[in-house]
Amino acid sequence: MVFQNEEYEMSAFKGLLTSDVGLMSLAVLLFMFGMGGFYVRYFLRHMREDERRARGQH
């Protein structure tokens, strides 16, 4: 059985937005990307603070 690419993609997208499992998957993905962004920002900020402290001590 061969699927048309566009039909398959639309079916997957429709399933993502309409089923309970799809919505929960979308929520988890959004949460994980948000958490990843938070940690990147957090680590970069603390690395800059440590660099400023190290320069101030010399």
C-alpha cells in the first residue's frame, strides 16, 4: 500500500491536533522546547556572571 505524501502528512497533522494522544504529545513537545530554552538562557547568564567575577578578581 502506497500513501500519497501530502495525504499522509495531513493525516498525521490532523491526528496531532485532534486526538487526545496527539494533543498530549504536542503539549509535551512545547514544554520540552520551553524548558530547553530556559536552561540555555540560564546557563549563558551564569557563565557571563562567572566571567565577570573572574575578571574582577584579577
